[in-house]
Amino acid sequence: MTTTVHAAPAFPAHVPSPVEPLPNQILTALGQHRMATTGQLQALLRPHVRRQTVNTPLNELRRQGLVDCTVLPRSRGMRAWYLTSAGARMVKDFPALRGRPAYPITSTTAASLKTPHTLTVLRTHLAFVADARERDDEHGFLDWTPEVSHSLGDGEKVIADALLHYTLTGPGQRTKLRAFVEVDRTTMSSERLASKLIDYARLWSYEPQPVGRNRSRQPALSGPAWLRWYPVFPRLLFVLTGGSRHVLDNRISDLQAMTAQHPLVTAMARTVPLGAAVLEELEMQGPTGEVWTPLNHGQPRSWTEL
């Protein structure tokens, strides 16, 4: 009689957790978003825990010299956190941040100059994050990339305040959406804001031409340059704040006028969804509420229905 002995399966002594520790997530979030308040980090990473859960590792990272903070004016001591030079060096090799430089902020003065716009862009992201959680869609803290730059040729470029990746989930289907996001705090003229539509229309139509003998030997990319990065051109969302409703409505009207009057923008609008919304309404009703005004006219709707 032969006895068969089955060898016990060889399990590794230690299986790493797939979940990053909270301090690593904090460093990654600051590398991605440049700056965030304690409350914003809590909303991004641990929305259902006490503030102290996030405060404790933040203070430890500060003691280690990896992060620092600036106190926001007229905020009763609210802090905005950012990476130091040492923190930026540490996160540059994090898998989630490969290819994305984590620019350190070198002084509290520099931090104070960046704070208003950076935190407002992150407020916009948080509105999408909260809405996605409620709807069981997919949109996490790494699905929002600030300061995305694309060439327009001749040394010119367009820099979006953020690039949004979002996955709608439904019965038996997943729909991937992308959007360039421009956040306007009413700090520039309305005409200058509307002219950003021309920059995006130039990106939509831009086809680089091969230059030089070496390039001519390489396979030429047919079609516009944006096909290198996107299967379809991302929709374009303007988020407005910092003024009365009358002022913001006028700015939306100027965006609509540019869409109607500029031939290249008009052509882009035939295939690229364009919309504008007020940040405070996004926060109250969620981005999938009927808060987006289509720039080629029409009734307010969800950003997914533009």
C-alpha cells in the first residue's frame, strides 16, 4: 500500500497589505495635489473618522521634516499642508506618482501665494469625490491630476487646472469619462477666461508636423496630438466662484458667446461637451445634479449629460 504525502502549500512568511498606510497616502495626496488642509485630507482619505486620525500622522510627518504647513488667514488656525524638499524627494519614486514631479514649497511665503487657487481646485475635486462615493462610481484621490500641460506647438502650451478621470458604474456597464477642469475665482477678466476656450480648441485641432530627417523615419502619428493620451477629447468644465451670482452668470454668458462666435470653438463644441457651473452649487447638489450650463446653450443638466 502506497501512502501519498501531500506537501503543505508554501505560503510566504509575510503578505504585504494592498492598502497603503495612512502616512504614505498623505504623502501621495500632497504630492498629487500640491497642498491640502487637514479637513480636505480627511475628506479625501478617511471621510468617516475623527479629525485626529489624520492630524496625528501629519504632525509626525512634520517632525520628520517631510511636510510643513501654513496657517490660513482669517481661519481660526486652519492649516494647509504641503511637501518639503525632503518629502518631495521621498515621494518621487512612489508608484502612484511616477512621471509626476512633486514640487516642494520652499517657504511659508510661497505657500501663501499658492494657497487660494490650489485649495479651491481641491474643493472642486472633493465635490466629485463625495458624489462618486454616494453613487458608487469610481473617482478617488488619484483620479484628479492638477496642472496638466499639453503643447500647442511653437513653444506654446495649454495648462488645465486639473484633468479628471471618472468611471460611471451601472448594471452591467462601466463608462469612463475624462474632463479638463478650469477653476475660476473671478481673479481674471471675463474676456481672458473666455479666451481659454480658444486655447482648448487649438489643442483639439493641433496636429504636429514632423521636423527633420530623423523624425521623418519614424512612423507619423495620424490625427491630432491629443490622441497620444486620450481615446476621445476630454470634455471641458468651467467651475466658477468668488463673485455674486450676477457676476458669475455674466461670466457664463461670455463663455457661451465665445462658443457661438469663434469658428474653431464652435467646431469643437459640436463634438466636445462644454459646461460651466458654480462651485457652491456643486458642493450643495453634487456634480451630477442639474447645475451645469451647456456652453452651446440648453437647460442646466448633469456634467455627465452635457
